[in-house]
Amino acid sequence: MLKKMFGHFTKLCPLPAMVRALLENVFAAESVEAVFEAQAAKQYTRELLFSTVVELMSLVVFKIRPSVHAAYQAQGGEVGVSVQALYGKLQGVELAVSAEWVRTSAAALTPMIETMGGALPPLLPGYAVRILDGNALAATEHRLKVLRPVSAGPLPGKSLAVLDPATMLIRNIFLCEDGHAQERSLLGQVLACVQPGELYIDDRNFCTGGFLCGIAGHRACFLTRQHERTPARVPQTAWKPAGRTEKGEALAERKVQIRGEGEDTLVVRQVRLRLSEPTRNGDTERYLLTHLPRRIRAPQLAARYLKRWTIETVFQILTTNLRCEINTLGYPAAALFSFCMAVVAYNLLATVRAALRSVHGADKVEQEVSTYYLAEDIAGTYRGMMRFLPPPLWRRFRAMTTVALARWLQQMARHVPLEPYRRHPRGPKKPRPVRRRTRSKHVATSRLLKRASQKG
């Protein structure tokens, strides 16, 4: 009877069922505690398990519960410690634990996506593309004693994220508690994780001679927008025409030498893009630097660099569809841990989208399915589903193999109707008219509408 009820209900709400199955498998207590034991240097386990904290935070970042306190209260005393002890645990989570949890979850989900055949076509065949970008957490509330007399917004920290555009998983993250620190201060940690055969695509903020030479030294490649202050760009050849972009913008390229740290130098390709319209800063040209081989032409490089905006879309999903910034968590370690939990939740959503792509087709899902509506349905249905299907019924997914879970996810994906989750892309933005000043700070909308109708 329970099996029939389980099968019937999961077919009725397949999306939250897929997320719960992934939570049971990826968030298995043994795996979570293993990450904590391996990475924690100061914090230790007394009564509150780290896996319990992860389970509570997963409900918050998925917007299933509105706050940490609400998630704690919903457990009905099963946590085993006071809410003050829970917050104390959160404020002491070490950055190494948070970052490793992201890496571990991505490593567990990658073979699942590959088994389902849900990966997207590679951006550049022959290279493992990685998109690098930074994200600063928004200011928190002034709840801490040291923050109460401060009028400025308190910044809990920032991070660098590495996105794999084939699986759409955030594979790695690098954290910093100093909200005013330069993102470049984390590039040494990034270099330590660069692997041969990878291609890093990043913005001009990461265009330093030391970082670029460091990537090349790891037998990896880079494609980056040139920063105005990139040191010692010594021309080695003259400019040569290199074709045009899809928009018809003229391209040219030459070889230049850049200087890294110390005496290190590197000869790279410099690609110049003549813009059809000036940017809002008045720029008419843009420059890219790379040491990819000449067989990859300049138009390909320009097109691949534009894919860097993919990670901006991911950050938007973290902000709007998930709860990546909990402004009541003022301690940097707690805020960064909640952000990492949101990244893991995003990776679970990316795995669900991969299952949909493997069943309904990659083009259809990527062009028509909105992640916002997927996340909204999961958050709205999950609590009701767990009342009918309590946690003991989901334990079978903990020991399920990658292949078996991938097949089950595809079975569930076949029961997902795509129409309710259809995207509604907006049209081109209308130019903003010049706004006239009024004596009053406010105006009645009804009066403006009435005047407009009378004129019409």
C-alpha cells in the first residue's frame, strides 16, 4: 500500500520528488559528516551534527521555510539542541568546510548528469571550459552588537565561483570573509585548483600577468578580456584582419608579450573588436587575450567569450529563485555557509534540468523552461509532499547507485509537463523618457491616467 501511494504521489509532483531523492543521496549523513571531519580544523561535533545543520539550511535556501528559526521550529524538537546553539554552530562553520561541500556535491552530481546524457554540447571541443566570476554578498541586518552603532551596510564577505557550462554545475568556490577585499586576492587559491586541459573564461578584473602566466604554467588555457592596466603588453607582430563577428563587427589580432611575476613572460594572442556602437563608458574597442592555438579563429573566440554571461544568469538564479543571502546572518562564516548551501541547491536544480533535457530534448528545455517556475513549484509543493511521504520512505535513495538514481530521475522527468514552467522572455527595453521634476515628492497615479485618457 505504501509503495503504491509513494509511486502515485511522486508521479503527481515529480519535481519535489526528484529534489528529495537527490537530497537523500547527496546529503546522506555519512557523506556530510565525512566532509566536516576532513576539513574542520577548530569546530567539532558535540551534540549537533553538521548533517543536521545542512538539512535545516537546505529547507531555507530552497525557500521551503522562510528562515533558519522557522526551519528549526518545524522540526518539533528533533534537532536536539536550542536554537541559540544552532546559530552558534552556524557562525563557526569554517570556510574550508563550506567550500569543500560545494566541491563534493558537484563531484557527486557530475557523473549523474553524464549518465543521463543531460550535459550540454561543449563550448569548445577538446577543452574543459570553466567560467570564473566573483560575487559579493549583500549587506546584512545590524543584529550583531558591533554593528548596531554603525550606519553603513555591513558586508559579510565575497566569493569566486567556477561554473562548468556543459553540466551547468558550479564546480568550485573560493571564499573570503573580508567584504572589502579585492577579488584578485583569491586568485592564488584558484591557481592551485587549475587542471591541465581546462580553459578559463573570465572578465577583465582577473586579467593580471601573474594569473595568466600561472594558468599557462599549469598547462591550461585562458580567454580573458584585457584590463587597461595589464602590465607590459609588448607587441610582437603587426595587426592583421581576423574576420567579423556575427553582428558584423570587425576583428583584428596580433601577438603581444605579457609579463607575469618576476621574470616570467608569455606570448599571447591579442584580439581587437571594433564595436558597432560605443558602450555607455564611451569605449569603441574591446580587447581579448588568449593563448589558444591559431586554429581557433578570432570570431570563435569572440563568440565563446560572450558565454561568460552564463554565470551571471546563475548568480541571478541564486538571488531570485533561491535564498542565497540570509540578511539575518551577520557573522561572515554563517553568511558564506548559507551562500554555499544555496550553490549546492542550485546544483541540484541544474541536475533536475539535466534530467529534463535528457528526456524532453536539450533545445526545448533550454529555450522554453524557466528555472524560476521550477524552483517555485518545488518550494510550494515540498512541504505538503513530506506530510504524505515522511522521511523514512525516502531512505532507500541513500544507498542507490548513480546509475539507478539517474534512471529514476529520468522516469520522473517523463511525468513533468513542461507547459506550466514555460519561459516568458521580455521584449526589448523601451528607451527611458526624460523625467520632469515636480514640486511634490509623490504623485497620484490615478490622476496621471485620467489626464492621459483625456488627452487621448
